[in-house]
Amino acid sequence: MSRSAHPAGPRHADVFPDGHYSAPAADLNVLDEKVWSRTVRRNDDGVATVAGIEVTRLAEEFGTPAYFLDEADFRARCRAWSDAFGPNADVFYAGKAFLSRAVVRWLTEEGLNLDVCSGGELATALAGGMPPERIAFHGNNKSAEEIERAVSVGVGRIVLDSFQEIVRVAHIAQRLGRRQPVQIRVTVGVEAHTHEFIATAHEDQKFGIALADGQAAEAVRRALKLDGIELIGIHSHIGSQIFDMAGFEVSARRVVQLLAEIRDEHGVELPEIDLGGGLGIAYTSEDDPKEPYDIAKSLLDIVTRECEAARLATPRISVEPGRAIVGPTAFTLYEVGTIKPLEGLRTYVSVDGGMSDNIRTALYNADYSVALVSRRSDAEPMLSRVVGKHCESGDIVVRDAYLPADLAPGDLIAVPATGAYCRSMASNYNHALRPPVVAVKDGEARVVVRRETEEDLLRLDIG
């Protein structure tokens, strides 16, 4: 795994575990609709298009690397999640996946809510026009300034993450003459089937208050006694990029059990539970994510069943799909720079971006797909590793993929399903300039987050 990779030196590339990579697709020109946004096609000349626009034209106008965000697909996924859960539940888009003022405007128009986890995300949400009452504020270490702003503007809920934060939020709200709605985030002891860095409901991690040893019950007891806050529910999040619903079932059961304990001890039935997000998307053809309707039915059935067993009224349910909405709606377009065949191993394909625009492969050992998109090719497939231009041996965009053997410098290749976390986690490593985000819809393209310039970098460097 690249998170334990040596910063320099050999990578032992000639040692492959069994099943390290799959066989090539029968036709490398086919763009699997499972991993590409809904308006991506190839035209008669073999050039990929999105929203009817050729990628070659997009590269000429906006340069590479660049993220291209399919607005129609984004909006359709918002509606799919909202329709699936219906009017008696709330869908909170997870802003950490990707946030901009344009995205906030789309969310507002499509009727979704928004969760933020920093002062910067809150500022973007407000600047984009999201009504404050439709905002939830997360985070394991919110500053006093962030809490004060959230309370002052009237965010709909603050998710409390520690005993200290219970008191901190209550004190600030009381000083401001407010009664702030809050939820308590609990860690329910569920080990989600995902990477250890994005599994967030086991007890040995930084988020939430553990159910174990009565800690969550004690947090509830303290919150109910404080005048500055109104406890409206319990929050749970078990991880990210999850396909198996079994973890959600265990989590819901334990959260409902806590609700029953609160009723029995305090005579209060909390009206809401938030089951978090983390639903997986297809990064490769092997991934098989569930549809929003199936997810909604499963979660609603689980909670209803558990509440009936506990003789509780079914609370209002919230979910937080961020990646599942924006992830599939964007791709990153690169230009091939150098091609380096290693006889008997693989071919290294270097592009003009890298870990500065997609850190997930290096950080999580994430898998991605890739395709030649500037032309059609009938050449034989070659096992390739797409790498970036940074001074780091772990600078890998796509670890193992098949590209046509006639790939050449100047060709355009694209990596799909990069809408979530890629721009959000982008960096200036090696003083790279972060790419733009370009929204495309109905044959038109417009920049929603511009490309950084050298002037942007130097403006922060005061000498």
C-alpha cells in the first residue's frame, strides 16, 4: 500500500500478488456507463464527449489537467436521492466531497440540505445561498469562532463530537441568547468493510462518543441538562465507500437501542436520527453500488423494524450522501507526457497532473479506471500505470489499467469518478497549480472554480 511506500528507491515492481490486476476489457474503446457520468459518449470519430462537447475542445479551451463536472447528472442524482427517501426524511449532501458556490446553488434548487465541517465550508454554503436552517455543522474539533458563527447565522443543527463540545456549544449559544439544535455523534462499534482510514464507527478513532461503557448515555444526560442547546437526535457514521448494508443494520439497531434507553431514563423520545453516509460508488467495472431507492428502502425498513421492536415512534431519518452524488458526475482530463515501457512488467504513462489533484490512490490505495479519450484505438492493450509529475515514487493516479499500445505523448486520457474528494483534497505539492472545475451542461461549459495561477501562489508568500 502506498501509504507505507518508500519515498525513493525501488518499488519491487516485478513482484505481483496473485490476482493483482484483471484481464483487459474486450474493447478498450467502450466507456463503461457504470463509472462515467451519464452524458459521456464517444462520437463517430471516437472522441469522447460530455454533455455533447468533445474533450479535445475542452482541453483546448480550459487546459489540462482539469475536472469536468456533469451538471445534469449531478442534479439527477440529487433528485434520485431525494425521491428515494421521500418527504419524511432529509438528505444532507456531504460538502467535504466537493463544495463550491455553484454546487451549493444546485443543491438549494434541488431541495437538498448540506452538511459542512469547517468554517470555510460554512462560508461557502452561505455564499452559495444555502438557507442556514438547512445546514448541519460537523467536525471533531470546531473552534469557538466556528461555533459562534454557526450559532449566529442559525444553522439547523450542530453535531456534537465530544464532552467538551457539549459544554462549549451550550455556553456560546446561551451567551448569544440562542437555543441551538444539536445531535450527538456516537461511535457504535461497527467495523465497516472499507479502508481503515475511512472506517469511522469503530471505537479506536477520533470521531464521536462511544456507546461502550455508557459514554454516549452520559453525553445525552449532560446535553439534556443544558439550557443553550436542544438535543434533537443521535448521529452515527460508520465509514466511507461501503457496499454492504449489514453495517448499517447493526448501527441502526444500536442507535435505536440508545433512543429507547433515553426514553426509559429521561422520558424523552428524540425525534431524529442521522445514519451518515459512506455509500460506495463504482470506480471500476468490478464495483457494484446499490441504487438510491434500494438503499433508502433498506435503511427505512431497518429503522422502522427496530423502532417497532423497541416500542418507539419512528424518528425522522437523515442521510449524508456526498460521494454517491458528486463522485460519478465528474472526470479528470490529462494530457500524456512521457511513456516508459518496462520490459516484462508494465508501461509507465506520465500525465500532467498526479497526486496533487488526486491523492486518493496514494492515501487509500484507491482503484480507478482510465481511458484514451481523444481518439479511438484498435491497438493491443498494454498493462499500464498512470503516474503524475511529482517528485514522489508514490505519485500514482491509476495503479493498474490497460491502455492501447499505440498511446503517444499528446494523447488525452481521462479518469472517471473523480467528483468526490479529488478537488477537495488537492494540494500545491511541488508548487503545482490546482486544476479548475468546469461545469458542463447541454453543450455548454463554464468554469465554476478557476485554475490556480502562479500569482495565486506568490500572493500568499510575503517574503
